[in-house]
Amino acid sequence: MTNPDDESTPRPAGPTGAGEPVSPPPASDPTPPPPPPSQGFPAAPPPPPSSPPAAGVPGASTVAPTAPPTTVNIAFWLYIVGAVLSVVSGIITIAVVSGSRADQVRIIEQQGGDLKGLTAQQVADASVTFLVTWSIVTLIFWAIVFVLFAYFMRRGANWARIVLTVLTVLSLLNLLTGFGTGLLQVLATIVAVVLMWLRPSSAYFAAVKAAKGPRV
């Protein structure tokens, strides 16, 4: 018969038994802190900023040109020269017409037409006044128009380039008057038109238009 209190009888070992005590599991090691930066090496540079989006991509911004090309600058100054020549041509026309008053009176008297109660001198004065007024209006128009639209053209306004082209075609009428200065004015403006439509000029106008376009 076996004595339950006999110490020689083996007892099962377990977590709840009276045998060897179970040691608790080892605690997990804490994460070591990161090593301090080395004193002998410089810190890593910050990442470079992201480059701006390319042109044509939604949200892209196009920078306007800071200065017009040489072709546009030369065209601008040629139109300024054309405006000055227009003024000179108008002054010459006024002087010539005013000095021909006596010749007109003689021509009117020789024709002997119906003057409707007016004298030859009165008809000649009216004719000279009309021609002088027309010359003054013309020279003021061309001078102001050339300078104004040339200014906007130099700033990259494509509509000003188109208007100047049309006005240059109309200025071909000055070949009939101006006593030589009209021819110089037309030649200067024709060269300016050619320069405005060259490839560097067209690229400049396109860049200015793209920079002023709506942003997405």
C-alpha cells in the first residue's frame, strides 16, 4: 500500500503542480535608439524641390519672355521712323499746296467754268483749305497710329501686329504723294512687316499669348 505522503513517490510536473517552478519568459529587449549622427560628416542635404510641370500639362505655368527679340525691336523702330516720315511728308504737302494758290487761281480763270457766283480766288482758297486740312488729318492719323500700335506690338500683342500689317498695306497710297518721303515711309513699314512675321517674332508673340492664357 502506498502512502500518499511518501516523498519518494514522483509527482507530475506542470504549471499548476508542485514540482519545479516555471520561470517567466524573458522580457523582450527594448529597441536601441538610433545612433547619433557622425560628427565627422556633414548632414545629408535636403531633397531638391520638385521641378515645375512642363508646358502643355494641366496646371503648368508658362513664363512670359522678359524682352522682345531683335526682329521685333527693329520693326518697332522702323514704325517710329515711318511715323516721323509721315509728319515730314504732311508738312511738305502743306507747304507745296499753300504755295500753289496763285497757280490754281490762274487755272480756274482759264477754264472759265460756272463758279456759282464765286470768284476764282475764293474757289482756289477753298481748294487749298481742303487739301491742307486733309494733309494735317492724314499725318496726325499715321503718326499716332504707327506709334500706338507699334508700342503694343513690341509688348507682344498679336492683334497689334495684324493691325499694323493692314495699315501698312493701306499706306501704299502714300506712294502717290509725299514727294519722296512717302516712298521712304512705305519701304520702312514694309521691312517692318517682314520682320514682324519672321520665326523669332512669331515665337515671341506665341510665348506672350501662352503666358497670358487661362490657368487650369
